[in-house]
Amino acid sequence: MQKERLIPLIVACALFMENMDSTVIATSLPAIAADIGTSPLTLKLAITSYLLSLAVFIPASGWTADRFGARAVFSAAIMVFMIGSIGCALSTSVTDFVIARTLQGIGGAMMTPVGRLVLLRSIDKSALVNAMAWVTIPALIGPVIGPPLGGFITTYFSWHWIFLINIPIGILGIWMALKYIDPIKSENPERFDLVGLMLAGIGLAGLAFGLSVAGLGLLPWPIVVALIAGGAVCMMLYLRHAKRTASPVLDFTLLKHQTLRASLTGGFLYRLGIGALPFLLPLLMQIGFGLSPFKSGLVTFASAVGALGMKTLAARIIRTFGFRKITVINAVVSSFFLAACALFTPATPLLLIMIILIVGGFFRSLQFTSINTLAYAEVTPAEMSRATTLMSVNQQLAISAGVAVGAFCVEATMALNHSSELGAGDFWPAFVIVAVLAAMSAYSFWKLPEDAGNEISGHKTVAMEGPKAPEAAALESTQDARDQKL
């Protein structure tokens, strides 16, 4: 029981640190730029360099974990992330800061998929729903809490502490990982696919970077198109290469598993829509409604409250209704609350906005928990590392695409309105469009069989036999143990 409680918390805290840090500098860029003698626009390189590092090194994470052990790689990833954090705090120039952020990205690229792999190899599948509920929360809370926390630290302390607070968290994470996580290695690690890594790395970097800056006005459109097209070409070359390689870094043969395929295709659309929310909502609150960064952050943090409320109910809900019904219905329901953001105006009471965000956060968190758990229902232990790599790459591209789609919709609305300045009325079409895209993910889950993932949810045995099956009993016992907060 101790392992089922502690390992998800260890992984969740590490992923929270990575997710939060990827967004926490957004509100602090002006202060950092002024301190190191550059412009905030130039310092955007720090964000893009981080994204590039993630895109390039995530494909190598699965093989690295198999070769050196998931516990060792996870601990080393936290250490690299800490070193990058110290480098950011000590930076005195743009070059120093970009290098340090790149190092953070390398650590983050290993931390996310390998952390999930640690969980999958350490927790029995019967307790996986509960464990995934904890690990899902950082991905939802990090982007929301990052901007207000960054603004608070920068305003009342110093921007350096944005990065230095990672050090005690990282030290605690390494100590707990070495103490409580078993040193599991793959008995027969596959041969490293260097050519595949280069093709996939360049391809993913082009796609992720190109999609991230599309619509933000940071680069001319021809360069953005060239980046995306170049990334797509490299990925096509990689697909040809993967067919001739016994152990590709991105193994698309795993799509033979119906549950993983649905989680990747449906999950991409859903994350694309939901991924635009942390980008659009703070802009609406600050530019459209005139709220301060700190106050707008407190409002948007309401969605994190809903996510925390979900963690005590996810296993019971999924066990009662099953993965297929939950993912289909909840994709539409949670998208409805995303679309409701289009109705926000400066006259809308902040309390009503927060209530909508809280309820929406609950359903979004339930959906993410369902998708992330369902993905591994049919995956064998030997395929786990490759499956986690695929899921991590999919998530990174979906989030980048979500920001691009959201930004493009806002820009297009401004053009149609012949507006030169961004206003509150320019956001509602973007919320509607990304909500529709997220709702479309329901089709991928609707094609699943009724009993999809029942071996880890306990749904079928509970419905047919009456008494709790072993899987369901395990889910409920671990549910009662999860009374700690992140």
C-alpha cells in the first residue's frame, strides 16, 4: 500500500515541477529581461529553446530507461533539471539563459515519459486509475498556477527564486525515488536507433517549434511554414526508416492496440482543444478584462480546484460506468464548459466565472485520467517504455498545436473585425472552435468496444457479478488511502 501511495506522489511532484516551470516564467519575462539587459521579445527564445529540447530528447527516453533503468534515469533527469534551474538563476546574459533553459528541457524530456514508465512498472494495473489520477493533476495545475506564482514571486521577492525553488523539491524527489522506487531494468535492451532519433528529433522539433510560434507574430509566416513543412518531411522520412528498423525510437506498430490508438488519436484532439485554455484565458482576463496578472491567475486557478476535487472520485466513476462511456460523454461535457468561456464578458461576475472553471476543471481532469490510464490497458510490460514515449510526444505536439490554433483564431477574429488592438470581443470564436475540436475526440472513443479497459477499471466484473472483483476491491482500497494533497 505504501508503494501505491508514494510512487504516484513522487512522480506527480516531479511532473508538477516540470509543468509549472514551463509556464512560470511567462509573467516574469519583463523583469528577467530588464535584469540581464535584453528585451522580453528576445527572451522568448528561452521558451522556444525549452520546447525544442523536449521535442528532440523525448524520443530517446524509452531506450534510455530500458538501458540504464527507469529509476536511475528518472533521478538523473531531476538532477539535470535542477542544474538547469540553477543555471537560469545565475544567468547574466541571453546566451546563458537560453543554454540553461535548454538543459532544463533535456531534464524535462526525460522526466515526463520516464516518470510515467516508473509508475507503470511499479504499480499493478488494478490500481492504475488511482495512480494516474495523481499524475494527471500536475499537467492541469502546472500551466494554471505557473503565471500567478511567477508574478507573485517576481513582484514580492526576486525572479531568481522562480528557479531556485526547484532545488529543495528536486532533492526531495531524488531521495524518495532512490528510496522507494525499485531499480527495474529491461533484461534485453534494444539497439539504439541513432538515425531514427535524428530524423524524429528534427521532425518533432520543427513541428513543435513551428506550431508553438504560429500565430504569435514572433517569426515571419514563411519561416513558420518552412519549419512545419520541414518537420513534416523529416517525420515522413522517419516513418519510412521505422519500417526497416527492428527497434525504432517511435514505434508506431503499437497502434495495433485499439485502446492505445484511441488514446493517441482522441487524446490529441482533446489536448489540442484543452491545451489552448491556459493560453487564451489569462490573455482574456488581463487584456480583455483589465485584471492584473496576479488577480487573473487567481481566477484561472479555479480550474485546478476542480482537478483536485476529481482525484477522490475518478476510480469510482470509471469503475461504475467504464472507460468507453466516460470518455465519450465526458469529452462532450468538458468541451461544453470550455465553450462556456466564450460567454465571459467584463460584466460577468468573477464568482460565476470561477464556478464554471471549477466544474470544468473537474470534468477535464476526469477525462485526462481516463485517457492516460486507458492507453496502457493492452500494452505489455515489454512495450511500456515505447508506449510512454509515444504518449509523451503526442501530448507535446497536441499542446503546441492547441496554442497555435487558439492564437490563429484570435488573430483571424481581429482581422475580420478590422481591429488593431486585442479586445475582449476577439476571444469568443477561439473558445468555441477549440471546444468543438475537443468534443470531436469523442468519436475515437465511441469506436472502442464496450469492455475496453475493463481489466483495469473493474467495470465489467462489478456490473455482471455484483460483489467486488479483485481489481475493483484493489481500486477502492487504494482510493481510501489517497488522502494527501500534492
